[in-house]
Amino acid sequence: MTSLHTELYPDAVSRHGKTSEAHRISRKALRDELISGLTGAILAAFIWFHLLFESSILFGRAAYDKLALLLEHPLPIAHVAVIGIGIVFFIHFIWASRKIPGKLQERKKMMELGISIKKANNRWQQDPKSDIRLRKHFETSLWIWQVRTGMIVLAAGAFHLVLVAWNIFTGMGIEGQTPGISAEIAVSRVESGLWILYLVLMITVVVHMSIGVYRLLVKWFADTWFVRKYARIIFYFLLWFFIIVGAATTLGLAGPWEGVLS
């Protein structure tokens, strides 16, 4: 539907026609949501695999090196993955950043929103002068934490991707060092003091991923047989399962729990 062809307005155009501004805006919004959601789903799946792969250090260095060898020979899976994930990572950031408050005033509003939710209880006991007055709201709280963790993941994750790419494609400037993934390099990175960075990155990326999966499920499937309760169960499972696995892996790479399951 494009033109209405009425007697009073022969050239009138429907507000909801395919050539209308509303239709164009809605199509762009849908495209942006699909790109953001698809790239987020790819990154979530990669995080699951990556954390499980790193947890092989709990079975000892030999198990870690054996898995690393499978990712590099006979096919250079690790080489392709680090490039592909790097591209998806930055595409996801560009499209997902549409929802991050860009102006200082908007960020202040978001901070006020977070404080209001934190202080909220069963009754309306908030500042009556504030234009943000609400009860605790699960989805809103998750959105705030997704924004917060997303900004940390962007900085720490970009550093980690560059470091891993440097490790996979070069000898990292160390004479006699063979390019590629190995338990020796992974352990040395953590033991050198980067365990703090990796612990922060692990926690924030798991929180961000768990919230992202929950919001994807609610956005695309909540009105079907897949009720919101199921999405919450998946959210809490992903959050605590990978927090535990990630914390144990960090301890394994740092030394105390290396090979504890072997």
C-alpha cells in the first residue's frame, strides 16, 4: 500500500506503506536488532567453547596442549577463529553501542536509574522530586549491568584479542618461541600478573553473555511456549556455571589448581 487516492487527498500516502518513513525506520530497527542479536549469539557460543577449552588446564598441561594442537593441525582453526571473532566482536560493539547512553546527561540518568532500582523496595519510598521513580525491575537492572559490563569487555576483550593474535601468528618477539597456543604461554601470561585482568574479563564477559542470552530469548521467544521463567533458569545456569568454571580455570592457569582433575 502506497497511495490512498482519495477524492480529498488524491496524492495522500499511507503512513504505514512500504515507502513511508515509518516503514523505513522500522525496517532499519529490525535490521539493527538482527545484526546485534546474531553477532551476540555467535560471541556467546564462542565464549562457551573458549572457557571450556581453557578449563582443560585443570586436567594438566598435556591435556591443554593436546586440545591446542587439534585447533591448529591439520586445519588452522585457531587462526581463522581469532580473525573471525575479532571481526564479529567489533561489529557487535558497533551495533550494540546504539543502546549505550552517549551523552553525559543520559549517563547520569542511567546512574540515577541504577541507584533508584537499588534503593527501591516494595513500597514507593523514593525521592518525590526525581523524575525516575520505580520499583525493582529485573529486566531494567539487567540492561544496566549489560551496559556496564559491555564497556569493560570492550576494553579488556580487545586487549586479549590482540594478545592472542600476536601469540598465534608470531613468536611474540621471543627468540626460539614457536607461534601458536600452548599451556606454557597461557600459564606464563597469567603468572606474570595478568591474572587480575583475566579475572575481571572473565567475570564481566560471563555476566554480559548471560544477560545477552536471556534478553535474546525474551525478545524473540518469550511470547511462545518458551515462557520467561525458562529464560531466567537459563540465565542463572549460564551465569553461575561459567563463573565457577572461569574461576577454577583462572586458579588452574595461576598454578594452584593446575592439573587438579588429572
